[in-house]
Amino acid sequence: MKIRYNVKKEDCNKIKEIVELTNFFNEKEVDVAVELIKEHIAKGVESGYHFVFSEVGEKIIGYTCYGPIACTTSSYDIYWIVVNPDYQGKGIGKKLLMETESLILKAGGSRSYIETSCRLQYNKTRAFYERCGYNLASVLKDFYDKGDDKATYCKILET
């Protein structure tokens, strides 16, 4: 397994595939994941979207997308963390998250935020964030849809 930071044009299709494989995200959400890659390809770091890819050979097995939160001095969002289902439970998500947090620290960030759904299918996702040191910061009722709340997790990053 290797880590890669540069974004390639062919990543659009690879990200679409890995996000779809999870069976967690609807079509619009998949489109957003691909759009962030396209935005980075078009604007580079000026897009505000940064990526960490985990690969085996040329196959992306996981990735994160993160960026600074506008109008804050040192807060970052982690927009996406996705691991191919065939590779889940092997520590890849944790390695990707730790690498992303390290990059945020190097960029002067001090807080990392992750948002997710409160639906039952996301129980393991929320437990993963908590195991990685994230604390529940807020819950917005009916945010995504009626009965689908949004949970925001925060981690204060330390050097």
C-alpha cells in the first residue's frame, strides 16, 4: 500500500467507482465526490480541496478529501473518507485519517471537523470517528431529510 497526494484526471472515474462500491451514497452524493476531484484538477490547491489516496498498485483503495473552512483561522473540514469495502477493517481508514490530520497540522490547522448522517447505517462510521478521537460537537435534526439528522464531530489536533 502506498500513499499519493497528487490528483490525476483518471481519479474521477476511480473515485466514482469506490464511492459507489460502498452502497452508502446516493447518486447526487457520488456526483459531489467526483465534482470535488474535477474542481481540484481545474484549480489546483486554489480549489481548497486536498486529497490523500491509498493505493495498491494503480488501484485506489481509499481516500480522503479535506480543506480549510472559509472564514476560520485554523479549522478544516474532512469532506470525504472512503475505503473500498474489500479493504475495510484493515486499518486503512485510520491511516488515511491520521495522514490527513498530519497534513492539516502542517498547514497550520488546529481543528478538524467531520459531518455524517445519524441514520443507523452510519453507526459504524460514527463509532470509527469516536475511536479516532473525534467528539460529537452537534446534531442538527432533520438536516438531510425528515428523520435523517446530521452529526458533526470535532477533533482538536495536537503537535
